[in-house]
Amino acid sequence: MVNFVDLTVFLAIGILLPAAMMGAGALLRPQRPGKVKLEPYECGEIPVGDARIRYHIRYYIFALVFVVFDVETVFLYPWAVIWKSLGLFGFVEMMIFLGILVIGLIYAWKKRVLEWI
Amino acid sequence: MSYLPILPEIVLTAAILFLTLVVVFYQGENRNGVMMTGTIFGLSVTLLTLAFVPPFAGYLFSGMLTLDGMAFFFRWLFPAVGLFVAFMAREFLEVKKAENPGEFYVILLLAILGMMLMASSGDLITIYLGLELTSISSYILAGYLREDPKSGEAAIKYFLMGALASGVLLFGMSLFYGLTGATNLVSISGILHQVGAPPLVLAAMVFLIIGLGFKVAAVPFHMWAPDAYEGAPTPVTAFFSVGPKAAAFAAIIRVFTDGLSSLVWEWSLAFAVLALITMTLGNLTALWQKNVKRMLAYSSIAHAGYIMVGLAAGTWQGTVAMLLYLLAYVFTNLGIFAVVTALGNREGKDELTDFTGLSQRSPYLAAALVVFFLSLIGIPFTAGFFGKFLLFGAAVQSGLVWLALVMAVNSAISVGYYYTVVRNMYLVAPKNKGALPVAGELKLVVTVALLVTLILGLFFEPVLGRLVAFTLPG
Amino acid sequence: MNLQLLAFMILSLVTLGAAFKVITARFITHAALYLALSFVGVAGLFLLLNADFLAAVQLLVYVGAITTMLIFAVMLSQVEEIRQGAAEEGFWRRILSARFGVIPLAVAAALAGVILYLYRFANWKAVPVAPDPNTTRSIGQAMFTTYLIPFEVASLVLLVAMIGAIVLTMKKEDRSR
């Protein structure tokens, strides 16, 4: 069984270290907030309007296509671990699975979902 | 070779993938017509394959699939439903100027594949996947008319309620897995026979009943149905009222008679109560409707109630009666919706007043509609009669005389709202004069549905004989 | 043993606390981020059960993909209205109002009570088994033997989701020619 103690320690350090650094910074630095300083940082531009605007629907489809292929990766991983022992049968099965999704990809492609506006 | 028995499903999948490519690569003008032809071809080949594949009975793929008589019945029924809906859809999509008419057929076929999987599954996992495939396709179909806010409303209501139902169902399934350590229905049945009925098993069973109850729109869980049925495109409403509903009943029969056979007393009681309130409320509410799709939604809720009487009986006779009733109901309802589609394509509002004077504008459709209504009421010499008769018999045999009587009273109530339509057609002067132009496919659908309704009503014995042979226990 | 219990406590606290914040957060974007945190907690619980592959899937799919999609969906909606609606009456006011809160709360509490009671006295079939040294391998093995049909059907479910999203969202001018 894999021991997850290492992971836990790593996680704890990963959380504690930035917290300690930022905490120390907050304690040590002088506190002089001004209007300009509190503005959201936008690469030097003066921010206009609200950050929460309505985005183009295209982003959503990108996200969805991403989810679909993310899930595909999840299925690929265990297959990759044992594909040698599965032989030709497992290979064919996976190719069918991938083929169905590739048809989905072709569909999205031809529908010009993947093109930027 | 273990793939031969599921060749029909493989053929259907191939057709789906091919048609997906056709949608994007076919550049011609008449995409809608080409896709309809392709869909009908694909479904016909599926049915032909089903007819010619050597019969196989038993478990496949480590018990994931159960291919028995009932599976065969539904695997035959669902592609037939698809044929009807595809025929009904073409003109509708054209009239309503649907944006992507081609994909409609692909999604419809995917829903049908999911339904076939549900009916032939032997494992909770395949049931759930089939259900999700059907449901996701159904949500998309409900919202297919993007310009129509009602269609969007139908989709979102159906989706939210459907997602909730899936969650409840999945929770129940996970409890069964935790309690029995198995997802296979046969294994679950074996283990449950040993452990009896501890409280948590009953709680898990209640979750399954609620989850599947949503999908068949049984009464406390029916609130999505009227809005979804009213807002969805009419051919899709036709599909909802027969396809996913029949598939959910197939899943119910699978889960409860295959998997939970030891708890038959408990679940048949639950279904008896559900059947009682479902048919009564469905019929009573249908009386007040002004929109024909909404009225038919309540009518279809009421019919789900009748069908559940077969489950309440909890016997093999009950199951046979359910299947025969479903057969009659499916084709009758498809016929009704074909008439509604034909009328809606010209009038556009689907109000009950649109039917005024239909007997003069299209005597054939009006007469056909009367026959379909008679079948739904359960008048002798129509398909619906024998379905109701068998359900009645199964209920009485199981000592549920009260339920059988309620069913008879409800059939009488249902005359009320069907009569409103008939009166509008025959006794009220038409709003719009002139013959109603009806597309050829719709006439074909009405005619086939009419023939099935009448033939099944007159010669039901051979069909019943085959169904009995299919579903004989053991 | 006790260390495991402690880890379980912390992870459940993270999961439930984050889930609570999901429904009480004022901004719906924050709710989505809390949901991601809740998913992380669940991933930790999977790890605690020695289901390392599932934990990875939970992080990859739920925290990575689903949350992203949720946030995109939030950005697509009319966020102004949602924010104002939540800001006007706080969560607790809403919960204690008779119309929105008390009845659902009572039903939920009753359901939770019944389920917890049943859990407590259930005869769980699942017995402690020796932890699987390589869950990924076992999952792969099961996926390509017993669960072959569900595996292939899963790809069709993904396909219909993709086609459906494109059909329902793509604008007219984006249509392929």
C-alpha cells in the first residue's frame, strides 16, 4: 500500500509555507493603502467597469469539450497501465472508444467550434 | 461469438456515427430530408438485423446484459418508435425553422440506443448508463427549438427534475451495492433472498421507486411532465410520452422483478398506492386543460398509472399485461401525436380550439383520432381494450379488486377530456375553413398507427401468445 | 489508527464546511470555488479509503474540469441579478423564512435523520478487505472485462453531451457552411 504520510507532510508544508510568508509580510510591511494601490491590477491599464461581465458562449463550449476529453484521459490511464496484458482485444476496444470520441471531435471541428471568433 | 446477439445495437451505433458525419459533411440543401431518410434506413436495418439474428436467451458480458423475451420485445419496440418519430419530425422541423435539423435525428437515435440498453440490462450500472444516455438526449430534444422560450423552459425543467431523479436513483443503487456488495441484478436478488428485508434495504428500494417514478412521471413526481410536454417540440412530446416512459417501465420491471424479487410484497404495495393516485390525479387534472399537449401530458400520466397496476399485481401476469398495454399505448399515442403535429404545423398553437371542425377539414385525421381516443379509453375492438382487460384481470387475480375498480372509474373519467376534442372536431364550426394540408409522412404514420391499433384490437391473441411465450418465468 | 480518524475528521470537516459555504456564499463565483474545495475534501476521503486512482480522478475531473465548466456557466449567466438577490436577504434570513426555508429544512433534516439511523443499524455487506496495492491496474482489468459494455456506452454519453452542447449553444452565424 502506498503510504500517504509523505503526501500529507508535503501538503502541510505547502499550505504552511505560503501562509507563513504572507503572514510575515503582512506583519512587517507598513500599511498605507491608497486609492491607486487598491485598484485591481490590470497590467497598468486603468480598469473599466465590473470584472463580472457576460462572456461569450464559446468559452462554455471550450470548457465542455475539455471536460469530454478530460474524462477520456481518465479512461485512457488504466488502459495504458495494463494494455500489454490485454492484448489485441483491449487495443481494439480502446480504439472503438476513441473512435467514437474522434467522431465527436470531427463534428465539433466542422461546426467551427474550435475556431476563435 | 458473444457479439452476435447485440448486432442490432452495433448496427444502430454505426448508423449513429455515420449520420453524425453526414450532418457535417453533407453540404446539400435538403439536409433535413437526407437525415430523415438516413435515420429511417438505419432503424430499418436495425430492425431487420434483430429479426435475422439467431435468437439468444441468457446473460451476456458478465451479466451486464440480460437478453430474454422482454428484452427482445423492447428492442423491437424502441426502433419502431424511432421510425414513427423520425417521420413526424421532418415537416415539423421545417415549419418551425429549427436551426440544426440534422442533429435532431442523431440525438433521437442515441436516445433510442439508450432505451434499448435499459431494457436489456442485467446490471444496475448498465441500467443507469442507458438511462443517462436516454435522459441527456431527451433534455437536448426538449430544448431543440432555440427560438421558442417555451422549448427552453421545457428543457430546463426536464433537466433539473431529471438530474434530481438520477441523483436519487443513483443513491438508491449505491445503497444496494453497499448492502449486497453487488450491482448485478441476479446477484442482488440472491443475496436479498438470504438477508430478508432490513430497514435500509427498504429505504434503498424507496429511493429506486422515487428515482424511476420521476422518469415515468408517476404522480407525486410528475410536476415536470406537463411543462416539458407542452414546451417540447411536438414530435419530441410524442417521443417522451412513449419512448423514455416505456424504457423507464422496462427498467422498473428489470430492477424490481429481476433484482428485488424477494421484496415483491413491499414494492407491489408501493406501486399500488402510486398507481391509484397517479391515474386519479392525472385524469382529473386533464379535464381542465386548454392546451392539447398539456392535456395529453396528463393523459399520459394517467396511463402510467394504469400501467403501474401491473406492477401492483406483482405477478407474471401483471408483467405480461404491462407489456401488452405498453404496446397498445405506444402506437395509439404516436398516432394521436401525429394528428396533433399535422394540425400544429398549420395552426401553430396546439390549443384545443384548433380542433374545431377538423371533421370537415380532414375527415380522415378526425376519424383516426376518434379511434385512437377509443383505444386510450379502452373500448372493445381497439388495442387499448385488451391491455386494460389484462391489467384488470391481473389486479383481480392478485386480490386488488379495489384497484381494478378505480381503474374502471378512471377510464370513465377520461372520456370527459377526450370527448372535448371529439366535440370540437365534429360539432363545432371550424375557426379556419378549408382543407388541412397534411404531409405524406404524417398520413403514413397515422395510417400505420391506426392499423396497429385496430389489428391489435381485433386479433390480439397471437400477439398475447407470443408475449406469454416471451416472458414465461423460468 | 487514531491518526486515520483525525485525518478523516479534518477531511470531512473540509468537505462539509465547504459544501455549507457553497449554499451560503453571497457571490455565486465564490460558491463555485467552495464547491471545488469540497471536491478536494472528497478526493482526500478517497485517498483515506486507499482508492488512489479514484482520488486522482476526483481531482482531475471534478476539481479540474467540472469546476471550470461551472465557473464558465456562471460567467455566461446574468450575474448581476444573482448577486443582488443573494445580497438583499442573507442566507439565515432566507432559511428561517417560512416560505423558502423551514419546510425544506425540516424535510432535509428528517431525511438525514432517517438515513443516519438506518446506516447505524444496517448490516453492511462490505467487509474490510486487504488494500489493493495497485488500484489502477485492477480498475483497468475490470473495465476491460466485466464492465466492457458500460465502458463503450460511456463514450456515447460523452458524444451526445458534446453534440447537444454545440446544437443548443452555437449561434447562427457560426454554422458550418
